[in-house]
Amino acid sequence: MKLNILNLLRGGVFSLAVVAAFAFTTPRGDAPAYGTPDNGATWVLVDELEINEDYECVPGSQACTYSSQSMSNPIGPTNKKFRLITP
């Protein structure tokens, strides 16, 4: 009986870990994301870049990323600005 309860407890902990792994992971969509450091003159594809390593979103008056190379499709809040981090 003690062994059955221990196995049920292990299974429950494993199940909880699996659920937590999926619940707290942000999925990346299939749609590309773009950023513009100069108000739309040039666009950077940010899908392969890491935030806070390759680029950052600093306070500003536009969106940090967009779903197309157009300033009409912002992703997220519109009080940030895209900035490339230079090594």
C-alpha cells in the first residue's frame, strides 16, 4: 500500500511539472516580427534575435515590434521603441 501511494505521488509531481512547463512557456507564433530603429526607414527581422541580447524595447512613443513591415500593425503596447544593441 505504501509503495502504491509513493508511485501515485511521483506520478502527480511529474504531471504537475509537465503542466507547469507548458503553462509558463510563451509560444512563438508563425508570423514574423519586425522592429524599426528609425521610424520605418529600415526594418529588422527579430525572429532570430534575442530580446535584451540583440535588441531591447526602451521607453518611447511607438511599438517595439510589428507584425509586418508597416507601422500600422504593432505587436504589444505602443509605449516602447525598438533599439538594436551593438556589441
